[in-house]
Amino acid sequence: MTPLRVGLVGYGLAGSVFHAPLIAATEGLALDTVVTSNEERREQARAEFPGVRFAATPEELWARADELDLIVIASPNKTHVPIATAALKAGLPVVVDKPVAGTAAEARSLAGLAEERGLLLSVFQNRRWDNDFLTLRRLLADGELGTVQRFESRFERWRPHLKGGWRESGAPEEIGGLLYDLGSHVVDQALVLFGPAALVYAESDVRRPGAEADDDTFIAVTHANGVRSHLYVSATTAQLGPRFRVLGSTAGYVKYGLDPQETALREGERPSAQGAWGVEPQGLWGRIGAGESPLTGGGTPVPTLPGDYPAYYAAIATALRDGTPPPVTAHEAAAALDVLEAARRSALEGVTVRLG
């Protein structure tokens, strides 16, 4: 089977840590070209992927579109829509890092263009393959918690000092801040688990001295089925809360700690068929129970399923070859952006926003 040739636009954090390693580890995909004009980043890519080609601009890829089978966009947020639009018009399927766009309307416009051209368009929501999320989905499918009433999800960090760069910029065109960064993950997960949002309320603050964009945000979502999701994203959390606390009519599930895959990728580890991937130690397993505190050993430990980021690109390869739906659609991403836009309005105006 001839591998599908992938052009990767951008080789910063997203491109070098997530996309390039996962593409290279996927059977049926080959990292063909990396778009970056930064010589240091080129050297980094060349060292890990000998034989990879380079381009200075995305336009160089459109000129040889017949040599590629997929474009992956891992460049800054503000470039996602124009580059995805150009790629689709060049006849190339596209994967875009989250957030796919700054607005739901832009996401739906991109989806329409892809459908019109008969091309795949998917959004990289890797956190659907986090170990804790996969475990929670299994618990819900098995009815282990009864009827879920409240879902708490935290993506918190302690980063009291600014790092700089576009992610912390307050300029609207940059689409920076945690609401659209980590918020894209926690909102997507909530919608996957509990369905469409009906009401959205949010509190969003700029806490750190010199910061321009939100770095401490809370989102409350009331789903159409009545479940309430409380979602926290923060860079200013001196004591971290549980990653998940899920309260049902018969039991609750509490899980601390982040999925280990991002740390492993940052440290140069790579998924392979030979070794275990995404496995965490037993001491980090979540607990399920009723009326007991997991912090004092209450409840029953629940083995955490291995995380599986490689599953995303495996599904992309299958979708390209067999015409099956992509693992994450642009319409799903647009639904998440509906919530993020409502959250931004709620925080600015101090109101609860009704969707639908």
C-alpha cells in the first residue's frame, strides 16, 4: 500500500510535538513536506525525519498539489481559515488543529466548501483520545454512574509567569487566550459526552500581571438533556483540582492528573507497535463510589484505559482511503465554537446565553 503523502504547515509546538510524530507513526501515512522558513525548526525536523522535504510558504504546496494527499495545518490560529480555504480550493483534503476558526460561521463555511469539493475536512481534537476520557466514556456506556447529573472538567496549570507569543496576545485576530485554547478541548469533550448545549454562562478573567488574554476561565453549560457541565481552564491554579469529577444518580467518578501522552511526546517518546503507549501507573487511576472521598482511599479504583492519540490519524488514513467519515468533523467543531462564542459573550455582558 503506497503511503498517503502529507504536507504539514507549521512546525512549532503543535506541528513538532503532536502532528509530525503521530503522522509518522501512522501506517499508511508519510510525512512528505514541512512548511517552515525557520532554519532551526528545519534542522529539528530533518534530524527526526530524514528525507522530509521543506517549503517556505503554503503556496509552494498548492503549486504541486498533485504530489500530496493531505494537508495538516498546525500554524497559528489566525491562519487556519485562509490556509484551509486555499488547500481545499487546491483540491487537497485538510486536517486543521483546533480551533478550526475564530467563529462558528467560519467553521461552517469551511465545512460547506469541503462538501462542495467532495474533500475531507477534519479538526484535530486529540483530547477525545485522552486516557481519562476514554475511561469515562466506557463507564458511561456501561451505566456505572446511573444518570449523570453534573460533569466537572478541569484543565488547569500553574504558570504564574507569561511565556509570550501569539497564544497570550489580546489582539482579537490572534484568537489567543485559554477560552479558545484549552476551552476548545473541554467544551468538545462535554458535547461528545452529553450532547448539544442549551444554555451557556461564563466567567473569564485576566489574572497575571502584563497579560492581555484570558488566563482563568469558567464555563457552565446546561445540555439539552439536562446534564450540567462545569468546565475550568486556567494558567493560574496554585492547587490543581481533579481532572474529572462526574456525579451520577448511583455513583460518582473522580480522576486526578493529566493524560501522559503530551508529556511523552514532548520528551521525545514515540508510539510504536512494539511498546506500550498512553499507559499510566496504578497510583493515578480514578475512583468510583458513592458517599466516599477518593482522597482518603474511598471508592473503588478504576483501571485507566491507555490513551490513544495515534487513533486519530489512523482514522484519517482510513477515511481518505475508504471514504468513511473523519474522526472529528468541522460541523462538530462549529458546535463547540457556538459554545465558545456564547461563553465569551456571557463573560463580557454578565448574562446567560441560550443556544438553538
